[in-house]
Amino acid sequence: MQPKLIRVTTSARSALLVALSAVAFVSCSKQAAERPRRQADDAIPVAVAKAEVVPLDRTIAVVGTLFPKDEAALAAEVEGRVEETLVEFGDRIKADQLLARIDTTTYDALARQATANLERARANAANVEQSLKRVQELRKDNIASLSDLDTALAEAQQARATVKAAEAAEVVARLNLQRSHVKAPFDAAVAERIASAGDFMRVGSLLFRVVNDGVLKFIFQVPERYAGQVCADQPVVFSVDAWPGQTFTGKVYLISPQVNKTSLAFNVGALVPNPERKLKASTFARGELVLERAAPTTVVPLDAVGVFAGVSKVFVVESDTARSRDVQVGRVREGKQEVLAGLKAGETVVVSGQTKLFDGAKVRVRK
């Protein structure tokens, strides 16, 4: 049985082509509509925040040691036996307060003797001066010889020299008497009493160590890169282990002119008032040197910054693309991270979803 041949007319052929074209158009339109949807589904959802500028103190972290502003090792200035000591370690003392006596009886007697020798020298000098005047009058009348006048002049000069020597001896004796009374050089506290009553002291033997703890020195080091930013009167805020939760303040007054070759840092000293005597000398302290108060500082949420191979990075959203950016960070303040370089205020950074990101990744901001 032969198959039947179906003849397709020209009009039927045209209708068929139109139908196929319509089907193809509908299929392409559907694919074009679904393509953005698939691209949106491929974008990584992230949460973002704006980098903002806030006023923050610009600081450097420092560690150092507290020293007394003034300290002294009081030594015997005269030789003799200690009669008594009047203070003990820990005692508060005032300037010129009597601390000890060293053989004051002997030095008082020597001072009295020096005064008597001076009075005798002055009396002898006065008598010699009168004799000189008489010889000079007699010489005018040619009664006294020239040799008599020369002798009188020599005796007068010797008497005057004797008076000067006696005056100097009395000054030394009075000074030694004063030195036998050991006194405080300034307001301070006794850190150590070395001598005791009955000890024989030679000149230079240590008696006491005293420190002025009313004002302390906080000595710390600053990296050399900050040398041009450190100046006098900058505030330093620090704390010590003995007073947890409490801060103390000082002001810079000493800046070393030399950088340590080993640490590549230089010493800075700050004066710290200590009226309540809470702080003690030789205490370790840590704190901050304030370079600038309320400086405009770019900050971002702490979660926006990540560290990769030792480099701090953030992801900045540009349109719908995440870009990796290296940044230089400062300190963390109230949940915000200081950004010193690499980011501008107003830029959008990713704060959540960074683990899936890479440079150039497409992102979708979660509402």
C-alpha cells in the first residue's frame, strides 16, 4: 500500500512559519526574564554600614615606670657619733625639719672657741692700729725712725690678716655646727633610715634616703616615628595595678633628644601630681599619651575589619560589587574601629557576610 502524499499549500506553509516564530519569541522572552532573577540569586547577601567621622582623642599606648621627682641620699657632712635620729622610714618630713644630730656638743664648743679667737684677734688688731697711728704721728715730728714705722705697718698688716683668718675659722665652725644638725632638704618622705644612734659617721657616710612623692615622674618610651608629634604639656592618662579601675593624669615636661638604637624609641617624662600619695615610686604603669584632643577620626563597626595574613582589610561596596581594601587601623573605641588610612568617610563597608566574599564578588544588601 503506497503512502499518501500530503501537499502543503503556500498559505499553509506561511501559517506554520508564523506559528513557529511565535513559539521561539515566547521562549526567548522567558529566558531573558529569568536571567536577572538567576543573577540576583547568585549575589551574596551582606549587611553594610557607612564609615563615619567622629571626634576622638588621638593617642599612643605607652608603658613605663613612676619615679620620684626629687630624691636624695642624705650623708654626714661632719665626722662624729650620731647622738639621735628623729625620724623613721615612712615618716613625712618638711623642708628644714631636723632629722638627726651628730656630735653637736663638740661642734658647739668648737664654734664658741672660734668666736673667742675672733674676738681676741680683733682686740689685738685694734691695739696694733693704735700703735701704728702713734708711730705715724711721731714720724711726722721725726721722733720715730723710719724702721719703727715699717715695723708698725707690718704688725698692723699681720693683725688684719689674723682677723680675717679668725673670721673664716668662725664661719667654718658655725657651718660645721649647722651640719651636725641633719635637716631635710625638701618636703619628702623617708624611704630608708640607714644610721642609728651611736653609729660613728665619717664625712660622706649615708644617713637617710628621702623621696618627694608629692609629685612623681612617669617615664616611658615613644616610637621614633612620633617624634614630630610629641611636645610639652601633652596629657598622659595611665593606670596602675594597685588601683584597678582608677586613672591618673600627668603632663609631658621632658623629651629626650636621643633615640635609643635598640628600641628605636625615645624617653618622655610626665609630671604627675600625687597629693593623696596613692601612687608609689618605682611602680609600673600603662596608659596613653594624648597627641590631639577630639581629632576628626574615621571609624567603622568593629565587625567590618578583618585580618588576612597580618594585613587589615575591609570590603567596600561599590554599586553591587564588593572590593577588598587594605586599611591602616588604630585603636578600638566603644565598639568602633579607628581607620587611620585606606578608607574615606561615607563609604559603604560590609559588616556581615564577609566570609563568602572575594574581590569583585557580586553582593546584595540585606534590608
